[in-house]
Amino acid sequence: MSTPTTTQAYIARPPKVPGEHNIHLETITYNALHPTELLVEIIAASICHTDIKAAQGNFHMKPPFVIGHEASGIVKATGGAVSYCDIGDKVVLSYAHCSKCRFCLTGRQAYCEAIFPLNFGGERDGGGSVVQNADGEGDVKALFFGQSSMCRLAVVRESCAVKLSPETTKEDLVLFAALGCGIQTGTGAILNVAKPELGSRIVVFGAGAVGLSAVMMAKLHHPEVLILVDNSQTKLDMIPKEILEGVEVVNSAGEAAGGTASKIKKLTSDGRGMHFALECTGNEAVILEAHECLDKLGMLINVGSSAGAKAGYTIPAHLVKGITTRGTHQGDSVSRAMVPRMIGMWKDGKFPFDQLLSKYGFEDVERALEDVRDGRIVKAVLVM
């Protein structure tokens, strides 16, 4: 793409008041591609809670910017230095990484030393903007998570792309759009971080897409007990029965401090607690319950985050129990390995992530966002 390209994209403008609906479809024009960029026709874009949080100004990239960071599509043009993708390739889009730092070169791309500028800086390599102009006022940033993909055409960093089989259908692309961030994170937290042995005790806090993906993956490791915790009965009631088969469910609403941890311990055969606690909410009170429910030498895995959240537990309790605390970004996933792995497990009937998805038309974003915010659905997918 050597000339500017015009398309439609959802742009988050600075909200005048907190909570205001500030995401609107606008016409934008992209500058010509840089050498390491792709132009991707978006087939479907999935909505993540991070999109909503960022649109309100509560994330690393601030409005105005083109939102979206989970998508699938078809490559329409490539920059002169692109070597991984060809025109016509079908791709899932995930996070960006530099491919050359000490972490990228050792298979730990989620901890790339350029992770912040590449995903949240909003500028191209060497500076400058992807967006030439937009309907609204003010400079509009793009390359959110390296992609800004809630649009009909997206300019994407090459490292975001995960190539799929040429036989992948459009219907498959719609489903696979959701795999590039939240679902990958929950899956990777089990496969790459916890790595539970058979008969482990696992609890997951948070029944969103991240937590439920972790639950589905944990089931494949045949745990002694697997527990899902959330404080919304509405959310728990809408989870497909197949996903909850063999899972103990705890509604933590109204519990006093320590109450949820006590309930969890009582669900174990000896009352001693869990081997792994995956905390997917980033809520300080929930982090404390996750820490308290662990058996000695258990592992607390911080999967979710919220602005300014702190662990809160006391060091003596942490020390005496020998607890390991481990943060994880993207579930330590290398997307070009993890996305095909998830697709393979789905095709084998072992990973029914498609049951988490609700489809909406591309122009029905307001209803989709409202359903996500209000907890009526797990994961919204906008279909072009």
C-alpha cells in the first residue's frame, strides 16, 4: 500500500463524563504502509474489557485512538520488509513484539523489552502516525496492541500476525478472532505457568473469558478439584453447562473477609486448600482470598490487573506457607504457537471456546459494548 487508504473505524474520543458512550464509527485515512506493517481486511473483531477500560482513559494508551486488539482477517498489502506474511494470508491478530530483544529471541515474546511502545505508544517505528486524518477533531492514535483492529481495514505491525491454514473458512475466522488476547491469556496461564500435574487442586477467580478459558484448560489436566469463583450469579448462570461439567462453583457475593477462602478449602478432601489459584480480576480483596485459600507451597498466579491494585497479603503468612506468587502477561504465550494449539484442541473437541462467543453486526457496537459492560455475555464478536 504505497498510497493513503480510507476506511471506517471505531474511535474512542475523550469522554466528557466518566462512563459516557464515547466510541463511535468514523471515517479515517491511513498513511502509506511502513516497511514492517500489514494492511489487513478485518473479518471479525472481538471486544475485550481492556477496550472499554482504555476507551475511558483508564489504560496505558489514552483517547483519542482506534480501538480493538482481538481480530482476524485477510492480508491485503504488505510493507517492503515484511517476510512472514503474503497477500491473501488468513491471520489472527495478537500482541506486538520486537522479535530481536533477549526475551523475544528466547521464546518469551510476552516480556519483550519494547512491549509498551509497540503496543501502547500509538506511533510507528521511528515515530509518526498511522492515521492521516479522521472525522473528529484532534490527532488520532492507532496501533493499539500493535493493531487497532475494530475497523474494516487495519494497519498492523507484522509481529501481531499469526498465519492460519489456507483452508480456514470465513466462519472459522469469525470464531478465531477472539483468540488473540483474553482466551490466550487464560489458556496460557494453565499451560505455560501453572503446568499442573494430574490430581492438582485448582481455583480460578473471575468468570470472564480469561477465567473460563483457564477453567476449560484446567479440566484437561484432570484435577482433583477445580473451582470457579465469581460474585455475580447472573454471570455464573449464563456459563454453558458443558464448560462447568466437573467444576465446583462458588458465589462469593456478600462474603466477609476470609469467607470465600474458607468455602474453597472445605471443597478439598482434607481442608488444606489449593495448589494453584488463578486470580483474573485484579481486585485487591479477591487477591487476598486467592492467597488465603492456598495450601502450603501453593502458587498464586496474577492474571488480571486493575490500576494501582496491590497484593495486600502479609509477608509472614506468605513466608510461612512458602507461597509462590507469579504474574503473567498473555499467559506467557507465544501467539504463533499458542493460537494454532488452541485451534487444534478446539477441532479435537477438547476446548469449546466458541461457546463463550456472542456475535453482533459490525455497526451494532453500542449494544455489544453494553452487553459486555453489564455482564450479559462473556465475549462479543463483531462480524463484518
